[in-house]
Amino acid sequence: MIKINILKKGDEVISLNEKFLAVKRKNGTVDVYNILFNESGEMGIDPVKMAEIGFGEGLVEKTMEDGETKVFTF
């Protein structure tokens, strides 16, 4: 059994499937993590968030590998 202790008081898991885990934080933002499987088929998560969904004015930001930030609006 694998234990994943990433929740804090007031947080909740809102989605879990074979690709990602979404955690709604107490402050209302949502952290999204990639699900990983090892060679034995045991599930784990990538400790680095793949996305953070927060409040704002319709901006999507992506930090590139070179450290630059790209901004998209919708």
C-alpha cells in the first residue's frame, strides 16, 4: 500500500483517475498532480504540481523551461 499524505485540514480530493489527482485547497484553489505508476503497477504521484487553478481575470500562465512566462487570455 502506498500512502499519499498531501492534504491539509480543510483540503479535499475532488478527482482521482489513472492520469491525474485534483486537490481543492482550503482557500478554494485546485492543485493538479500527475499520477505515476512504477514497474510493479503501484500508483504514486509526481510531487511537482502540473497545474494550479486559481482565481483571476481569465489569464493562463505557463513558465517555460528557460524561465520565461507566457501569458494567454480567454
